[in-house]
Amino acid sequence: MVNITHSPSPKEERIFLLTLAGIQFTHILDFMIMMPLGPQLIRVLNIDTHQFGLLLSSYTFTAAASGLLAATYVDRFDRRKLILTLYVLFIVATLCCGLAPDFVFLLIARALAGAFGGILGAMVQTVVADVVPFERRGQAMGTIMSAFALSTVAGVPLGLFLASHIETLGWRAPFFFIVLLSCGFLAVGYRYLPSLTGHLRRADAGNVFRQIYAVVREPNHLKAYFFMSLLMLGGFTVIPYVALYYTANVGMSESFITVIYLCGGAATFFTSRLIGRMADRYGKLRTYRVAALGSLLPLLVTTHLVPVPWWAVLINSTIFFILVPGRMVPGMAMFTAAAAPQVRGTFMSIGSSVQMMASGLASLGAGLIITRNAAGQIEHYNLVGYLAFGCTLLAIWVAQHLKVAPAAAPATSLA
């Protein structure tokens, strides 16, 4: 284990961020892999779009519930021990997904994976906010968000390749792949994640429920939670059904979905850190506003697309991957700065709950809006696009009224 008793050096900070990005990579991949697997799962498990939406939302709803529970204890433990424990439980739950014999078992396993993965995501963002000062946090969040890009450029395509080419495993193969990767990152995390206990010395020793109440009643925190909800509704109404819409309505093959994720992820891998640097240089709010406004066009194009040449689909999907997740980089930097360090763990755990609940409602709600006609095509996806469009505009307005903490040196020591 790495012990740091001072502000981390650039090298220590880089190792710290890359380790967290590796953990973030696997739990994001676990969440994302379900979306492009949609056509296979619907066919093999003989389920409809509503049941597929339930598979997606089961992860997020339990993540939301566990996030609320985590708010009662996250600021009372060493961040390192908590992250590693949650990671082990997440690996076990993901293994159960791969072993699921039917829809019901898979639904339960996905719920368990969400229960641990959701808190894990909040803890990763919390420790970044604890260690990296606000003036560099945009780039740090860009590094963490690059895990999303890496999961799309490498993890999702490889997972889909395994699902298509290992006939004995089929859709189960990606989950076993994630388990193997996670075990490797668990060993890396055990070796390189430092102990984080500085927040314990500042934490209020009083009633934890009183602290939670104080966090949720703070007006700026409420604005931040509303902002996070709109971010999720503006993306996860559309994203889970892209693969299904492209195959059913646009005429793309399931193998081409792998190409879409590969190209989109490759572009995002480079642009997420670029967007982070721009946020640090030009301001988080300004960068978020530009990225969010730019994302409106690919959102509408994606949800109204008709059969067109493959290259047109690829251009739009790549721009979609760059801007829709890209706006999360400055958005998350602003969100993490909305709370004081001594309550940030509680704030972020509740924030993770809000984030997962909103994304779950988004995917479930979109699944109830869209239907499949007799020819197997998706209908009413355009309505989902209009909903995402409206939520994005509202999020831009809310962001302008969000107060963030002033730039300061990291207050949490690493010991």
C-alpha cells in the first residue's frame, strides 16, 4: 500500500488517478455492456423492450437505494478500505450475472451489481474531490471520465466480440470478462490506493441522520441534485436504446454496433481529457454550456434517424459519444464542488443515489414510451429525443445558478 503523508506529487497523483480510473472502467463497463447487448438479450431470453428497460433500471434503482444507505457511513471510514470492500462485492455480483440461467436471476444479479457499483462510482468521485484541488479538478475528472471512453473503445467492443464468437457462453461472456479484469484492478488498487482518513478528523461526530438532513436541506445541494438529475435524464433516456434502434430501424447489423462503440469510444478517449483541460482553463460553467448546447443536435439526429449510409450513422454516433458524455466532465467537476469537504462523502453518496435513480427512471421511462411494431421496428423514439432535449436545456439554466467552492489546496491528507 502507498502511504502519502503530504500533498501528492504529480507522479503520485497520476498513479492515484489511473488506479481509480481502472476501477471506474470496470464498473462503468458492467453498466454499459447491457445496452449494446439489448438485441441479443431480447432475442435469447425472449423478453420485450419493457423487460429490457427493467434490466437496465434494476441496476440503477438499487444503486440509488444503496447510495442513500451509504450516506450514513461513508464519511466514517477510511476511503481506501471502503472502496476495496465494495469492489470485491461488486465482482461477486457481476459473476452472478454471468451465471444467470434466466431473466429473473439476471434481474436479481443486476440489482446486486448496482447496489455495490453505484456506491463505488460515488466513492471514486469523492476521493478525487478530496485529493485534487478545484483548479485542477476538471482535468482530473477528465482522467476518470476517460474510463467511460476506454470502456467503449476497448471494453464494450471486446465484450460484444466475445458474446458473438464464444457460442458456448454467448451474452454471458462479457460478464466473465469483466470479472477477470476486475480481479486484476483489485490487486492494483490494493497495491497503489493510499489510505484516505483526513476527512475523519473533520467529520461531525454527532448524529449521522442529522448530518444527512443538514446536507439534503442545503439549498445549493438541492440545486446540485436537480442538476445531476437533469444530466441523467438528458442522456439516459436515449443512450440505452441506441443499439436497438440502429439495428431495428436504421438497418445496421449487430456487428456494426461494435464499430460504433469502437469509434465513439476512441474519439471520447482523447476528447474527455481535452474537455477537462478546457474546463480548467476557460471555466467549468462555460465549457459545460458549450458542450451541452453542442450535444442537442446529435441527440435529435440519433432519435430521428432513418436508413442512411453507414458512414453517416458513424459520423453522427461519434459526435454523440463525444458531446453527450463529454458534457459530464465539467458537469461533474461543478457538482463535486457544491459541498464542503467535511460532508462531501455524504453529499456524493446521496448524489450517486440521485444520479442512479434519475438514470433508472430515464431508461425505464423511455422503455415505456417506445414500442415495437409488428415489423419489429422501434416507435416513438423521437419523443424520447424531445424529452432529452428539454432536460438538457433546463440543465444549462440550473448550472448557471449552482454555487461551487472556491479553488483551494486539498484539505484531506493522505496517510
